[in-house]
Amino acid sequence: MPHTGHILHGRYAVVSCHVERPLDDQVWKRFSALQERRPGGFAIAALMRLPAAGEDEARWLERARQARARGPFGLHTHWTAPDHARPTGGADPAELVREQGGWLDSVGLEATLFCGGGWYFDERVAEAVADLGYADCTATAFRPAYLAPEAPHLQLAEPAWLELAGERRLLELPTTHSIGMLARGLFARSSAQRIVHAYFHDTDLLDRRRSAALRLGLGVLGRRRTASDLDELQHGLRPEKTMSFANQRA
């Protein structure tokens, strides 16, 4: 595990996957193979959507345990439906996060990370994530183009502690690069960010071009930076920056 000082002054990279179709056999086969292969030397974190009503819970658990054995594991909440990530209606988003985290505990799956579906994040969700003992990956260094101007979203370029109510705090490990951003950066100067956190969706692996761009991008990233993983960062990284959640919403 990298030492704290080295992380803070070095150039590291981590990778995560939003696993949104874990029960699709073709998608899972491709994700499993990639996670096992560790392109660029990266232990890819599996941020998994939990099984919805009517989905095969036993198969989901089997696959989640396989992913957990290969790398970091986290919760990726879809609030509305498997194909609709952000919350709709009047339900409290934070309560679902607490419920899903409790379910993972009840089945013996140790999650260490959280990422809100559709990049949704508000202060009550942050408090729920902190209470579950996770680090968060929902903040992004970019603002997704599809989000409305008033849509809840947290924008950060570097890891930070988020100050919450009740003297709590949450470790934020923001997502910084998509597949497209990695591909566009292949022949550009390496990013000045100390920590690059690249992400992709499991369904990207069904597209030959996106899958090839991902593998190529991760290979280059692994040569330019020291490959780490989100669990190593969570245990070894101590950001110098601390900020109020309320002041960082974008």
C-alpha cells in the first residue's frame, strides 16, 4: 500500500466500474474477464447496483462475491429503477442508501465505497454514506452534460474531506475521467491532477470501440502513473483539503 506522503506528492491512478447490469450474462462475462486481467495493473473497483424486485438475488450475490474477491467493492444506488438512476418522486434518497447498505451487511458483503447513480448526491445521502463507513466516489471533476443546472451534484477535482453535520466527515474520492476523456488524453500531456480516477460502465464493454479505447487508455494510464486502487486510497490517503459539503455543490 502506498504511504500517505507518497500519495499526496506522487501521481497515482485508480479505476472503477459502474456495474449496472450484473445479471446480464454477456455483460458480466466481459466485465469479469477485464477485472481479472487488470489492464494497466489496475484492480478495478466494482460499484454494483443491487438486485431489484424480481431479479435473481442468489445469482447477484454469487457474482458480487466474485467481484469483491478481485478488487474493491462498493454500492451504486439506482433510486428509481434499474434503468433510471436518479431519484424521482417524494421518497428520501438517503433512506434507500441506508437500507441498501444494511442489506449488504446482512448478507456478509463488505462494501467500502459508494457512488450515486446518475451522479446524484445531496447532504443527507452524504451523511448516510458516512454512517455506513464508506468513502464516496460520486463527486466528479466535470459536470455531466445531461444534468439540469439545478440538479444536485458535487463537483471536485481532488480528494477531500467533506464536513457534515454532527462533526462527521466523509472522504471524497472524486471521479475525474471517463473513457472518452482517457482516449482524448492518449497523446496529450499527462493530467496535473495528483489522483486520476477513471470510470466506465459495464455496458461499455459491449461496444467494441469503447472497449478497445478503455483497454488502450488504461494501458497508457498505467505506464504514466502508479496503479493504485480505491481501497488503498481510502486507507492510506489523508487529504489536506477539508471543505463544507454545502459550499461545494455545483
